[in-house]
Amino acid sequence: MSDFLLFLVVISTLIIGHEFGHFLAAKLIGVKVLEFGIGFPPRLLTLFEAGGTRYTVNLLPLGGFVLPAGENDPSIPGGLAASKKWKRALVLFAGPLANFLIAFVVFVGAYRFAAPDFEQVLISEVQANTPAETAGVQEGDLVVSVDSIPVNGFESIQNVVHENTGNPIELEVVRDGETLMLELIPREDYPEEQGPMGVILGHPIMQVTWLEAGQLSIDSITYQVTALIQLPGRLIRGEAEPEEARISGFKGIHDMLAWATEVDRSVETPFFTLNFIGIISVGLALANLLPLPALDGGRLLFVFIELLLGRRVPQQFENMVHAIGFVLVMAIVIYFNIQDFINPIQLP
């Protein structure tokens, strides 16, 4: 699958999943839904109609939408705006919740089937006519130590190797359950793509249970949420670089997804791709919960204001705020997408 096609599939799936959350909640609590669409209008075809809802396929492939009856008109019986506060709040929150659930599933898949053990280093490839080949290093060797220094990641090997180019070093490796000591001399002059030893390093796959994968998934979501919430404060205190707060548009997401898949091809696991998809899904959930007009969070804010005041904010005023907010949000989205071209995201 090409990087661009994968990007379309991922973004569309996350957006459709978000909209399906709204749709399912509305259906379960009795709010009428007029249409559930895959893609954005203009409409190409109607797949079928059921339960008063039209299911459609639309021309623009990037996502989907749900159209509840009376979304902004409380005079329509059975519609969203005419529903009780708790029903409106539930339907609005269900979209971001769906993205959190998608992130959970994706992270579980990443950790259960493909997670590298970053504290162990494996020889992924030995290149021909190199010190490693001469010393008898083989693909699949697990590196335990270098010159008696324990290995707990790439850096622990690279530091020793680069400090000892031209001098013999000793690798302790485990091969088929047997510990071997191999001596080699890292080169001072070497092709950039090979390195001093002539090996490509990787990580063994970490074996975890479903329960452990679930806990790691929850930890990942918690970390992402906490990091994003704390980021503004860290920026103000100078504890984070402005680049860490960079918001990417579609091109930036495409580029990062392409980078993740390229890394995965080299380590032969889909971990980084799945991990990045989970991060995007969490980001989409949090972005929609921001208390900005036109977003789910902005609409939830009006429900909360209604709860505090004991009466409804005039619908015309709320609709006007959301209309203005939608224009501003679209302007921000366009700005960040332009920035992706003018000032591309720096990939690792």
C-alpha cells in the first residue's frame, strides 16, 4: 500500500470512527439521525435506508459525517437540539470517546503483536566484507555487552564502538541460547550507511500477554493526554521547545506516517505505524474536546452553561457563535496546512 493511500485509509477510518460514535450514541438514546455518510458531499449514492436513516457514499474520501435531525433547531421533535441536556452531552462526547477507544485497540495491537523491546539490541543484518562479518557476527545475535559494558539500547553500543575505532573490542552475544565472545576492530573509515562495524541494529519483539498489552495501551493514552495538557505550561516555563507544540496539518501527518512505515519496514514490525495511529486518534479526541465553537467541546460548553444558568442559551445566538467559530477553525486548519509546506516538520 502506498504511503498516500495508507494516509487516506488511516485519516478516513479515524474520522468515520469518530462520527460513528456520535451516530451510535444518538441511535441508542432515541435521537433521530437523518444520514450517516462515508466521505463528504456531494453524494455519489445511497447504499440503503433503515430506521429513518439514509446511509450514503460521498465524493470526497477524507472521512465521513453524521447528520442528526434538528442539530441546531430545538423545534424539531426527536432531534438533537430538542433532546434533554444529558442526551445532547452524551451524543457530543461519544465522538471523542470513540477515538479514545480506537486508540486503545490500536495500542493493544501494537504492544501485543509488534512491540520492540527497546532495552535489548539484536543484529538485524550483517553486511558483506565488514569487520562484523570477519568476526563471525550473525543476523539474529542478541548483543549482551560491548567490552564488558552492558547493552541497554542502541546508544550503549554506538558510544563504545565510536570511541574505539581502529582498536579491538569484544562483543558478548547470545545465539541459539549459547553465549559467545566475538572480537572485532571497528573501522575508522567506512560507508555512512554501514557504520564502523558493518551491521544494522534492531530490537527483539517483546512478548506480552493481552492483559499486559491492555495496561500498556492505557499507559500510552494516559501519557499522551497528560503530555498534551501539560504542554502549554511547559512552554511558558521554558521547559519545552516551541517545535514540540507544532500542530501539523494533513501533509505533516502524511510525512510522519510515511516515516513510521519506513522504520517499520527496517525492523519488520508494524509497531511504529500502529503507535502513530494511536497518537493521532488521541490527538483527534482531545482536539474535538477543546471548548471552541463548532467543535464537540464548544457545543458541550453550551450544555454546561445551560446547566449552570438553569435555562437555555438562545438557539440563534448559539448557532451564530458556532458559525463564526467554524470559520475561525477552518482558517486555523488552512494556516497549519500551509505551514506544512512552508516549514515542513523535521522528522527524526
